[in-house]
Amino acid sequence: MRDAVNPRRLLVFDADRALHELLATTLSRPGRSIQNAYDRREAIQALRDSACDLVLAGQGSSGDDGLKLLRSARAIRPEARVILAGGRDPARVLAAIRGRAFAYFHKPVAAGPLSDMVQLALDATAWRDDIRVTSARPQWITLAVRSKLDAAERTTQFIREMLADLEPQKAEDMAAAFRELLINAMEYGGKSEARKRVRASLLRTSRAVVAHIADPGKGFSLESLPHAAISNPDDSPIKHVEYREEHGKRAGGFGILMARSLVDELVYNERGNAVLAVKYLK
């Protein structure tokens, strides 16, 4: 276990001094040390000089961006988690996923979500192969994701960034629905077993955004989900809560109902192990 003698070391790379000041306040915790670098050469030297738990990579003063530093970090400190910060660019997000970045945030960076992701990254152990890319076109991205909650959170953040150019409310609705459906697929189809993967796709057309999520399970029937709020009878709106308590399940069961309220169409296949969610843009 790490302590003040062996602290969590963070390296922040960006030319913007105001960002460094913000992150110094936002990310400061007991047992953490934060080192600043303003150009890529300085950041690379810092990586060579000592071990690093996490790198937050933005854009350097010479124009070098975080993707270049990501590749350098992989060679010098392969164990370091790298969170990228940059523009609203789906191509860069895809490059970040392919480069096994831990996460991506567009600027200006939202301090709260970034702080949460930093903590998730520092707590993560086996994470490098949690997200695999099987299709990487901005119009059609498909990922094979391990059935782990932290992998779901990372995947959702990548998807949120793929939608960052949309109207904010539509983008957040779709990202939230995607997260709920992905976690459901991991929990019930993947049995929360890390060796099992959920296949998650995001498709974009001029008229709609479509999420397709397929899990490795046997499926289910929407008419027979006693643990889910969507199956509650009209005269017993919390019946699933009682069922979950009786069977020792965690609190919840609102995922499908929530997802349905956030998108325009939600359709399951016959087996119940794949779902299609559609959000219209106009």
C-alpha cells in the first residue's frame, strides 16, 4: 500500500499555466505528488527520471500534443496510466483508445469528472486490455469491453467524447443511456466476470445516434425481470426492490427504465442479449 513515503506521482503536461494551477487544486490529495511539464522534452525527461503512476497529457508549448507523449510514455513507463486532454475531435478520441489511453477529456476540462477519473485510474490494477477496438471509424466504433465496472466508466467517457460535438443535452442523454445498458449487459450477461466481454458499438448518421450493445449471456425476457423496475406491476412500483433485497442483490434495477426514458427508441433482440438504442438528432 502506498503512503507519504512512496506517494502517487502525477505528471501534468500542458503549455497552459492556468490549467496547471486548476489541476494543482483539483487533484491535490494527501499522498500524491504532482509534477508539471510545459513541453514534451521536459515531460519525457521527467518520465525517464522516475516512475510515474499517471500522466495527464494536453498540448505542449512547442505544439506537441498528448498523443505523441502517450506513445513515448508507453515506451518509457508502460505501467503509467495516461489521460489525454485535447479538442473535440472523434479521430483523436479513437487514436487515444487505440493507444490504450486510460481516458480522454476535451478542453476546457471539467474538473469534477476528471478528478473522479484520475482516482479510478490510480485505483486500477489490470486495465491495459480492458477495452479492445474492433471498428474505429468515427461513424462506426465498436469496442469489446471486459465485464468490469471501471471498464464501463472508461468506455462511457470515451463514448461521451465521441458525442462532444452534439447538442450537450442530447449527448449526455445518449452517454447516460449507453452506460446503463453497458453495465446491465456486464452484470447480467457477463456475470461481472472480467474474462467475459460485452460488444458495444456507437453509430452516427446525419439523423441519429445509435448504440448497439450485445452481451455473452443467454438473454432474458422483458416480461420476466423481477429484479428490474421495468417489470413492476402498476399497483406495485417498488416490487423489484423487495425482490432484490430478498435475493441479496445490490440496490438498483432501474437501468433499462432509465435508458428508455433517455432515448427515442429502445429495442431488444429476441433472445434479450442485444439491445439497440436510438437518439434522433432532429
